Amino acid sequence: MSDQPVIIGVAGASGSGKTTVVGEIIRALGHDQVSVIQHDSYYYDRSEVPEEERSSINYDHPDSLETALLETHLRSIKNLEPVEVPVYDFTNHCRKKETTTVVGKKAIILEGILILSDSRLRDLMDIKVFVDTDADLRILRRIKRDIAERGRDLESVVEQYLKTVRPMHLEFVEPSKRYADLLIPNGGRNTVAVDMMITKIVSITGTSHADLS
């Protein structure tokens, strides 16, 4: 078995339950066996754009993300080289000065809504997962998250959803699920699909199942 980390892509629309699925993988393999990289960390820095104009940028289009840098980082991790992942401030739409060091472990989880729509990233993944959840649940979860964690108000969340999130979902995210090796309907609540996924990941990574409960 190769000593290279296994890269697991977890895609799906905003609010689909990706974070829950990622949590199940970490719980199964153990924190010491898994590193997580979020595509969202690679949003371009917008500090040079006037603050009042930043909110009008389409952050749901693939061009808003520095995916080439992410690709470089994934290749480095495959070679067991540590990388410095950007830290993004979603309130101000800027990258912070500090970075997060990520090292290769048994498994690297790559999470993001657009990761399966980019062939450069797909080619580096060993397992491709798409978390599929009804649109009404997704928008409710997004509203709750953006208000609580990203300093948004209800009006701005709804406006962004109608203006960019939904159109970009239909153009890029939804079609990308055809590239997935495994579809997980209803997110982390689908215990059967999650258990099947965990079994496969444990097999490929050569790890033991950390969750013995």
C-alpha cells in the first residue's frame, strides 16, 4: 500500500450536510489520521477592492477561488510536504495574514461545493463523495450559518442566494455530482450510506475503525 495520503473529496451544495459527513469520517478514522482542507479557504483576497463593492462579487463562481494554488498544495501533500493553507475572513472577504499548516496524514479530506466541477481537483482524489440534500433544508441551514458565523443579515443572505447561489448551483454544483463515486442523500442522517462510505475509506487508507461504540 502507498504511503501517500488518500484524498477524499466531499462535495455538495451549501447547507447539504458536508460538514456532518466530514465529521463522521474523522470520528471513524480518528483525528490523528485525518487532515481537512476546505476549498473556501482559497477564496481570492479582496482587500484591494473597496469594502462596499466586495459584497457584490459572485463568490459562488469557480473563478472566485484560487484553485490552482489548492491543486499545488494537494500535490505537495501527496508528496508528504507540509503546506500553508490560507485563512479566509468571510465577514470582510479578505485573507488573514496568518496561515494554517496542514501536513499529510493517512487521509486528507477536501471539502467544498465546487471541488467536483474542476478536473484538476478530481484527478487528485481517490474517493469522490457528493452529499445531496433538498433545497429547502439547504437554504435554511445557510441562513442560520451565515447569520450566526459570517455576520450577515437575513436580507443579504436571501439576496445572495437568489442572485448567485442558486444560479451557480444549477450551473456548476448540481451537474458535478455525476463525477461522484458515492452519492449520500439526506446528508449525515443517511447512516446506511455513511457507513458504506466509512467502510470503503477504512479499507483504502488501511486504518482501523476508531469508533468502536
